[in-house]
Amino acid sequence: MKAVLKKGFGIGGRIARTLAADPAPSFPFGTAEYWMEQALLQSMESVGRAQPNPAVGCILVQNQQFIGRGSTRAWKQEHAERVAFSGIDPGANLHEAVAYVTLEPCTHQGFQPPCVNLLLQSPIPKIVIAVPDPDPRVNGAGIRMLREAGKTVEVGILGPEARAWNLNFFMTRETGRPLWAAKWAQTLSGHLCDASGHSKWITGAESRAHVHWLRQKYDSIVVGARTFLLDQPQLTVRDCAEPHHRSPERFVFDPKGRTLDLPSERRVGFRILVCESELRARAGGIESGIIPVPAPVDSPELWGVFRQVLESLEFPRPLQSVLVEGGPGLLQELLKHDFFTVVHRFVGARSFETVSEEHRMAWAPGEGWSFQTDEEIHGDRLHEWIKEV
Ligand SMILES: NC(=O)c1ccc[n+]([C@@H]2O[C@H](COP(=O)([O-])OP(=O)(O)OC[C@H]3O[C@@H](n4cnc5c(N)ncnc54)[C@H](OP(=O)(O)O)[C@@H]3O)[C@@H](O)[C@H]2O)c1
Ligand SMILES: [Zn+2]
């Protein structure tokens, strides 16, 4: 099966960049792909900072050299084009320059003025765009305005790669709902842990660092109660390449309230979603950080209610995406209930001595899933799928 994204790219961007700054170029120097890859690398500087804005990169090139570059600042602040134009080399001649942007310039007044005006007011003759903006207020209008002004506009260079990198933005624009992504690490036989529930370490340090990078992309992370109890995961961003802009909001799905017996300091930094019926059975009030889910434990409506409760909570910025990091019990239920439109699957070379069937992921991509990424990360494999909606 052939992956959609070009070699070296995944939903987390240019994969080598997530492990170290300045990765080797993927394309011959001076080609449109070469420069668009530079713009995409520039956009990766905004990981975890731009959301819910798309993390965009813009570079300005004259005589095959950078004369300006920028990436989206924090939400409500400057877009990539404005940053690039504000720092142009003093000796640059824009009449001979080309702008490479990973997303169609915006045409609407939001928290920032429209970027397309910057390009229209500048003498720059050529703009290369990776992918059109799906926002209904833009949606081709930026490209049209630039062409009508007599500029040369090329669209589609590294388009799938740029869309995958900002998939959370694209999908929420297209569906109006937050995107849910699954991530797991399995052995070749599909097991996520051994029979006694130990999962350290199926994959190597580099794959785990790449997961930290992925976490920054997502606004929130969920794990199951058993994973929380057994692994005591931190779920923070620590080991990937800089920048480290944020760690996501962390949640535990714990319908039966198993984690409530822990000393409360073990739950610091996590919010725990527990069925209301289980909370009622307990003495004392509901502590802060415990979120009641108004559905019975084994009811069919539990999953829909859980989703609705989580999606309507308060977040530092509007919620765009949720990453579920396991374990197998939670992942299989959510796959069954059709939560996900993204799967990040790591396959490690190691195997366990004892295994149990309940910890094996029996998932195979069904209809609608498209295979995006097939990459080696230091001896492990990363497979990614997107379900188009
Ligand atoms: N390799 C990896 O990527 C990876 C990632 C994470 C974890 N792990 C491993 O996975 C193991 C834990 O996985 P797990 O599958 O045992 O648990 P889990 O997925 O961590 O937790 C599942 C949670 O969902 C609840 N649940 C499951 N099915 C349900 C249903 N039909 N109705 C209501 N609630 C339901 C469970 O309830 P109960 O409280 O009743 O069980 C539990 O709270 C650990 O050993 C961990 O090391 C591996
Ligand atoms: Zn803009």
C-alpha cells in the first residue's frame, strides 16, 4: 500500500524536524518543493502556539535566497505573512521575489487584518501556495484576488503534506466539530502491553520523542483509567526538538471512578471523567477536577455523552482536537463508536513473552480510511491514516 504523503512527512510535519532542528532537505535545491519544504519547516515553529489558528509558514525568496520568513504567532496575533513582511532584508527587491506560503492567504478581517492585502500592496509578482484555505470566508478568494491583480499564483506544491500538518484546523473547518485522533504503540503481533499490563518500552526513544511533538499539536489528551493507574503517565511535552510551546490539557476516562481512591495529589494536573452514578454512591462532595458524566456505566449512550461532556468543557483556547493515547480497552471502544478521523500507529520490533488477547489491537482500516504515512523512525515504523469526512 502506498502512502499519500511524501517520504519524510507525516501528520506531525517533517518527521526529522520533530527530533532535531535543521533536517536535511528532501528535494533538490531551488525547486518549488525545496522552498515549500522550507516554508513548512518554518510553520512548524508555531506548533502548539497558533491553535486554533492554523500553524502557517511564509518565506520570501529572491535569487534563491531567503529575504524574509515568518510563522503564525499566538492565537489572535500576527499571521505568518505579516511576520515575514515585517522582517524583510533591507536590500531585498520584492519585484524579483517569490512568496511561498503553506496556506492560502486570508481575505477576511479577524483578530488580524487580511494577509492578502499585504501581498496585493507589495510588488511581489509570484506567490506559491501549498493548499487553499477551507474557511468559508476565504475558500479560494485569496487566490482569485491575487490572480485578478495580475500576480502569478501556483497552488498545490506539497498540498497534502501542508494539509496533514494542519489537519486539526482543516477538519474542524470542514465538520464544525473537534477532531479526535488515536495513537498507540504495538508489537508486530498487535499487542499494546504484556499479559500483566506492562508496556515499557515497545518503541524506541525517537518514536517516543515524536509522540511528544504530536502532543503539542493537540489541545487535549485522554487516557483510560487502567492506563492511568498502571503507567502513571505524565503526558507532557519533554523529549522532542524545540520549540516546546505547550502540553495539552490532560483527561482520564474513568467511568467507574477507579482513580478516586488514589491520594488526590496523584491526580494533580488531570481532570477525571466519572459516571454520575458512581459519584453519587460516594460520600463527600465532588472534588475539583472530577467531571461528572451523566450516563450509566454500561449504557450505550455513555460514549456519546462522554464526548459531549468533554467537548463542552472550558479550555484555554477553543477546543479543536483530542488525542487518545490508550490503552487498548478505551481505544477499541472509541474505534467501535466511530470517534476517530486520525490514527497514529507505531509498530516496534520488540515482542512480549506473555500476551493476552484483550490487549491486542484488532483494528484494520475500513472504508473511508486513507493511508498517509509509512515511515521508519529508528527501527520502529510509524503508520498514519486519515478518515475523510
Ligand atoms: N502500547 C500503548 O500504546 C499503550 C498505551 C496506553 C496503555 N497501554 C497499556 O494498556 C494497559 C491498560 O489498558 P486497558 O485496556 O486495560 O485499559 P484502558 O484502556 O487504560 O482503560 C479503559 C477504561 O475504559 C473503561 N471501559 C472499557 N470498556 C468499557 C465499556 N464497554 N463500558 C464502560 N467502560 C469501559 C474501563 O473501565 P473499567 O474501569 O471498568 O476497566 C477503563 O476505565 C496498560 O497495561 C498500559 O500499559 C499501552
Ligand atoms: Zn492571514
